[in-house]
Amino acid sequence: MVTDDKRVRIITGHYGSGKTEFAVNYVKTLREKAEGKVAIADLDIVNVYFRSREKKKELEEMGITVIASSLEGAGVDVPAVSGAMTTPVTNKEFQYVVDLGGNDVGTLVLGRMKPLLDPAETDFLMVVNTYRPNTSTPEGVIEQMENLEYAAGLKVTGFVNNTNLVRETTASCLSHGDAILKEVTKRTGVPVKYVSYVEELLTEDVPEGLSGELFPMKFHMRQAWM
Amino acid sequence: MAKVLMKGNEAVGKAAIEAGCRYFFGYPITPQSEVPEYLSSELPKVGGTFIQAESEVAAINMVYGAAAAGARVLTSSSSPGIALKQEGIGYISNAGLPAVIINMMRGGPGLGTIQPGQADYNMVVKGGANGDYHDVVLAPASVQEAVDMVMEAFDIADMYGTPVIVLADGLIGQMMEPVEFNYVRREGIPEKTWALTGKGDGEKHMIENLVIEPDDCEAWNHRNFDRYARIEANEQAWEEYKMDDAEYAFVSYGTASRVVRTAIGYLRNAGFKVGMIRPKTLWPFPQKAFDKWDAQIKKYLDVEMSMGQMVPDVAFACNDRTKVLFHGRTGGNVPTVDEIVEFGKEVMGGGK
């Protein structure tokens, strides 16, 4: 359950792993299930398209606080983040989801928040799609994980198996990712917390025996023609 | 090779490597910066060379040099950066050298926006450099097609001795799609016996570019146009979508054509007999597609992410400018499915 995760959830991963789609779905589910204040921060300083701030209005209408760049507008190509990003860390009334940019480069921005973070109330979730070339093997996942941990100064507390081929996703994709992540868990001890998939894409049943809690999602970042 | 999920910008970089390209000279610009980023790490792994030049102008002239030396060479940029490269592209074209140039277009004019656009049609398809010349222009509508076209671009470039521009937009560059890489080299690509590789004990090679006598220069132009005539005869490419019974045809390319394709589904459900001619080559423009279908088409619905730069080509292709109507968005905006459906209904009215 998303409400069982720690108060501050930092979503990270290799770029293209599907962090933003997961983070947007996650914060919506969290809003439905959690009492009190819920916030999401879009700290993506790597991408200029497909950022969660594009969904600002929709999320705010649901009662979610959205923190993005201090510079408004989808056309701004400046790696600026808002000073408000630390507020939900220190104000413990907030349940907080942080959507980081991809790779270790995107993770550097956490430096601003790091001195205020209490590891005891922080989950550092790594989204993995094993069809992405750099995370297609257990060794690749572990290398990326170590890079992210080094850049963030935090240990990954769980994986999100988000293995997919977008509109060509089948149930076997989830099994493909599961096999690789089970091996990673064996070697590192880090568990798979969620298996995420876009419901409309999956025509078959989800396979049995997958590690992690099933997390069905809806497309928020992709138009029907994408 | 199994499918992997890649961002368009990375995928075109990998496609170039698969097609045997070992040289990239470029300069970063949003929304295509992942192309140089990817190649800066991947080219050295296959013995290739990546150089971030000091400017776009320097980069395109490095491309000129590498092409003259017989290399498969790539550069990429986005709209204002491609504008800067135009002089060099014109020189490479005039020298009859093969090179591949990727343009991930963004909103314009001037510095424009970082969101996707298609307003470089005139610059790229009509030629942004001086003189009588054409570049081959390929227009992909998906990440897979961008991969396939980059590979094909190297073959076309070598086949005819010409720059080939892969004209995509920021959305194709930024979006993730599953792709596979299956490069099969075309038959009949000539050896580069002319390449400047150092004379040694061999024959003298020379790449000519300056033809200063008017009669000679005119003859030179005619030789180039013989080459263009062969390209026009052999290389026109397009997709026909639901054309068999169509009375109306959308004409759209690249990202805009994806929105149109979805809109056609809705319009077909509402009873409209409408299809699409999707140019995959913008130069040569697919005249053959229009020759084939024009008799049954009442109106053409041109949809672009520009103010209508392709309209004159569609009007020329169907030889009736009164048959061409236009809907577009520009400045970095992408049309919605709803507005294309509305445009379709407006044009087709009761013509179900």
C-alpha cells in the first residue's frame, strides 16, 4: 500500500525508466488513500518534455500541492528548481512524492534537500524498465543503482518493476523484468516494492509469482496518438 | 535483434552506428542534445570519433572534410542550429558528397521555442543555402521509422553523392518507443574511389567545388540536376492510409501525421470516407502518390505543425490549388485529435 511507504518517497531511476508516469500515478493513488496534505515535486532538470509539471492543473484540482521550477512555463530550458521543494520535507504534515530527473545527473539536485532528510522517514525507490539498454541485465541495474546512490547519498530502499514496451507491452514483459530484478534482490538484498503496468495495455492476466505489490496505472503523460 | 525501449534521440544515434557511421561532429541544442550525448559515449566504444565542435558552423565543415575523406559521417541539430549549418550543407551538396544531417525541429522562427515544430520545411526541403540544389529529405513519424530512415539515409547519400536530411521534430527525439535495429545495406552502392585518403603512390584525387566560368558552372548544374532526376525517379516514398475508398485525403508528415491517423479513426466511425497520404520523402515530394489517387479525391486536408509550408507542394502535386485546405499549429504546439476531427468535419461537411 502506498500509505505504508515512508513519508518522503523519492522516485529515481535511469532515464526512460518511466519515473514520471509512475510518480504521477503514485501521487494520485496516495491522494485517494492518505489523509492530510499530499505534495509532489517535479525536480526533473534533465528532460524538457514529458515532465510531471505538465499535469500541474489536474493534480492541483485533486488537492495535491505541485512544486516544480521557480520559472513558469513548459518552454523554459533552465535547470532551475523551486526553493519550495524543501517545505514538505520539514513540514511533517505532508506526505511527499519527489519525481527526480533521470540518471545520476538528475539526482544531483537532491543535494539541496539532503541535509534536511531523515533516512528513517525516506524511501528511495528506483524505477526499472529492463527493456532499457542500460538496465537490461542484473549487472546493469546494480551499476545504475550504485551511480544513483552515490549521487544521492541515499540507499535505494526498493525497486519498481516498470518493465514495458509502451503499446507493445505484454504480460511477459513483467516476467522479463521480474527475473532480472529477483536476481538483483538476491545479490543486493533490495526488494521489489511494486510491479507497475498501464492497465489499458495489458490484455492478458498479470502473471503469478511476481515480486512486489501490483500497481496498475493509467497513462497521464502519453496522448492517444503516442 | 530483440526490441529495446529507446528515446528517439538515442535511437537515431545507435542507428547511425549500426549503419557504419563512425564520425559525429555537432553541437548541443534542445531538443536533440541526447544525440551528441549518446554518441559521445558510444562512438569511442566502436573505434569512432565524437567531436563537440565550437559551433554548428565548425561542425558542418568537419562533416564536409570527413565526407571528402570517404567516411560515413553524421551531424545533428535542431532548427536554429540547422539554419547555421546551411552554408556548409550547400557546399557539401555542390561537391556531390554524401553526409547525413538530422534535424529535430523545434518551434520558430529565430531562436523559437524548445517544443516540437515542423516549420523548417521551407528551409530544408526548398534548400536553405544558395544556388540550384536539392537535398534528399526523409520524414519519420515514429522512433522506429527514424531509426530505419537514418540507416537508409547513409545508403542514399552514398548511392547518389548527396547530403540526406532526416527531418524529425522534438517529439520524435524526446519520446520513448520500442525499436529494433536491422540494417541491411542496399545493393549497388558505389565504392568511394574518389575519396581523399592521402595520395601516397596512388592517383591524385580532387573534390571540386568551385566552378568559376559561367558555361562550366551551368554544365555543372545540369550534371547535378541529372542526378536529382534519378533521385526523383527512384526515391519517392510515402504511406497510403485508408485510401482505397477515400474521397478526401489528409496530407501530413511526421508527428502531425500521428495525430491525423488517430483523427481518421473517429472520422471513419462517423462515416466519412477519408484517408491519408503521408509523405515519407519531402524531397523528392511523392508526386507519384498524387498521380495515383487524385482522380478520386475531392479535397486534400493538409495538417502541419507550421503555418502551411507544405501547401504549395500539395497544390502543385494535385495541380489544383482550390482542392487544398490547411489546418496547422505552430510555435511549438501540437494539434489535438479533436481539432483535426473538427477540421475534417468542416471541410467534408455533408460529404459523407
